[in-house]
Amino acid sequence: MTMMKKLHMTVAVLALSTTAAAAQEVEVLHWWTSGGEAAAVGTLRDTLAAGGIGWQDMPVAGGGGSDAMTVLRARVTAGDAPTAVQMLGFSIQDWAAEGALANLDSLAADQGWADVVPAALQRFSTYDGSWVAAPVNVHSTNWVWANTALMAELGITQPTSWEEFVAAMETAKAAGYTALAHGGQAWQEATMFDSMVMGAGGPDFYQAAMVDLDPAALGSDTMVEAFDRMATLRSYVDDNFSGRDWNLATAMVINGDALFQIMGDWAKGEFVNAGMTAGNEFQCFRVPGTEGTVTFNSDQFAMFNVADESDQASQLAMASAVMSPEFQVTFNLVKGSVPARTDIPSDQFDACGQLGMAQLAEAAASGGLFGSMAHGHANTPSVQNAMYDVITAHFNGEYDAATAAAELVTAVEIAQ
């Protein structure tokens, strides 16, 4: 099916929905509340408005989405599910297993989603062979964001190994800067931990530990090394990190108060929102030691079962808009992520976007594409939360590295 035909279908679905009810709207639960994220949400709201679909906003602050999922559970339990919900990974699968999600097969078949969405994403977009969510993007999480002017001032070039990365942070610390901007929240520590595990042990080890949950890998010397690296990172974080939101940590890099941040590519949206240009005022590169691999998550919109036909039509209109090539470009240019569709050219994207798209394609082809544990794409929420607890306890000094690895084995065993 050609892109033009898909665009016509998108317009047709939106027009059909508008005809069905003049006052249609979608209630959307999401956690996109930072400046760059809010701008990205605006592109979706505007796209739906152009098709006559109203937007009832239900934002729940919290970058990892855990607070939003708590609100969602309460809404569903009360019999008042939103029409559309931003979701990640295994959370989609859990809700689908409960029979709570609407079937999108007809729309997906008409628009050929299976032909343009990578298999790694379809793993979470579908359940028992049926489409239950529309992927908005692909985020990769093993990025370092750096302030170009500060790198130049300190005489730092892009580090290409863990040792060089540590040396660069030491230089920044010695000069009186915060070497590593970080917010003390469990999901942020877990985001860094993904890269420490990949860097310490490589792709096979990451698969064994984070995805397969092999006890031997979880308790190994290599896992101890990953925790040791986390302790090293902790030594370069400022004293006021506890409870800081991720975007405020990004602002430290934007403002030249901090050299680096390890964060997913949604951070790029903050730089762009601040009027900065990739490759000029800020730099992006993979966490040293993880080159050739990509840990990812994918924001998707799941549609909950609703009885009202007008709401059902609105859901289809939203899913169609989300999957349109035009929207995938517009949204991801602002959000910092890359399109969930593989048929989108990269020429409109900036240097970091083009690098991300190229590396994603290379990792997918080479077997180097892995779901992020920190963002719900490596294992179930219960296991993820158990890992969070151990990782954060270690980061805050409650465990040494060896104890943390042993605790990780126990926590995962209990959580399964």
C-alpha cells in the first residue's frame, strides 16, 4: 500500500468520525508534562482538532509513567476508563490479558501497520495476534547528552570508552561543575543501570540478565561490575539530586551547569524547546561501552473498551492519526524520538535524529536491539519494580555492589 493511500485513509477515518458525531472527543491519559513533551502533545491535539475530534487532557506528572498507571488502575476499577492511554511495553500486554483493550485489527489491516512497524514493537502493540495499541515512536535510552560549550571549555572530546567517560567527568568535577546531571527517582537510576549492564557485559549478558532473568547472570561478577559503575556515576552527581525531575536535570546541561546526562532521547525535546541545535549547542552519543546496541522503549496509545459508538469512532480516528506518516514526522521532530514506522525518510530530522534512526536500523539488523528494563520493555512490571528497589537502594548507599547483585537475584525470584 502506498503512503498516499494511507494518508487518504487517515483523512477518511477522521472525516467519518466527524460525521458520526459533532461533539466527539477523546480523553487521553498521559505523562507528557515537561516543556518539550507538552509541545509534542500539542501536535497530536492539533492533528485531531483538524479532523473534528476534541481533546480532553488528563496529564499525570512523572516521567516514568508509574503514577499515571496508578491513576489508570483506579479509573478502570471505578468503571470509568479513559478512551486512550499512553502506555509502555509489558503494561500493554497486562491490560490486554485482562480483556480491557479495544481491538484495532480492522484499522491496522486497512492501513498496513504490520508492513511498517518493526517486529520488536509489534511484540508490544499486539496481543494474541490482534492489534491493541498504536505506536507513536521509538525512544532509545542509552544516550549521553552533553553541553558543547562546556566540553570545549574543559578541553573534552567525545569519550569512546568507559574509562574516557569517567576521565571526562573527573575533569568537570575538578573544575567545579556538576559532571553528571541526574534526578533521584527510581526510573532514572534504572535508565542509567540499563547502560551499565550493557557496557559491563555486552548484548549477550544483557539478554541473559535483564530479559531472560538468569539467576547466574543476575548474581555474577559482571553484575557486580555494573553496580560498581553505578557507584562511580553516583560520585559525579551533585548533592541536590534527590527527587529532581528528569527535565530539570536536562536543564542543568542546557544551562551549562552540568556536563553530561544519561537519559533517553526525550531529553532532546528539552534542548530543542530551548532553541538549541543538535551538533551545535549540544551533543549526543551512545553511553560509552554500549555502541552498536540500542536499548529502546516505545510510547504507544492503547484504546480501552468503550460502549459508546461515538467514543469508538473517536478512538479509531486517534489511532489512525497517530499512525499517519505526517504525524509521525511532526510529533517525533518535537519529541526527540524517531518514528515507529520504518518507511519515514530521515531528511527532516536533525543530527541526533538521523543518528538515532540509522543506529536503530543497524541494531535491528544486527541483533543489537533490546527492550529497556527501565522502561518496561524487558520484563513484567512486577520484576521491573523489584529491580528498581534494589538499584535505587544501592545508588543511595544501602548496599555495596556485591550485596546489590545478591539482592537482585532474590528480588527477581520473588517477583516472578
